[in-house]
Amino acid sequence: MSRQADRSMQDLKPTVWIGRQGCTETMIDEIGEQLRKRKMIKVKWLQNIQIDPVTVASQANATLVEVRGRTMVLEEKKKTARK
């Protein structure tokens, strides 16, 4: 990852917060909506919640870019052209 891309991720503000109820279907839907609008989002979760970022990314049909502590960056999956 380039230094500039790393810097832009640090500047990215969290748009989705996962709370006490954990990662519900509603949260996955919200992550999907946010990705359609912004292409890249930052998701944070509470310290006492167990979240698997890989699972969240696959459920939201997103690409997991980075995980640091209790924060993950997700990117909209690129659509592949079919031949």
C-alpha cells in the first residue's frame, strides 16, 4: 500500500459504528448502503463486542482493506466484466 493511500485511510472518518447488539442484518445493510455512496468506509466497533472483519466484509459483499485494533476499512468490491 502506498504512503498516500495509507494517509487517506487515516483521514477517513468512521461512518458506521457497531454497538452492543453486534453486527446485525441491519448493520450489514447499512454498510452496503454506505459503500454504494462512498466506495470506501471505516467501521468501528465497541471493545466488548467480538467482530470478525473478514466475515463482515463477505456478508456486505465488500473488500477488506485494512484492520487496526477495533477499526476496519472496507471498499466496494470491483465488478468483474463477464465475457
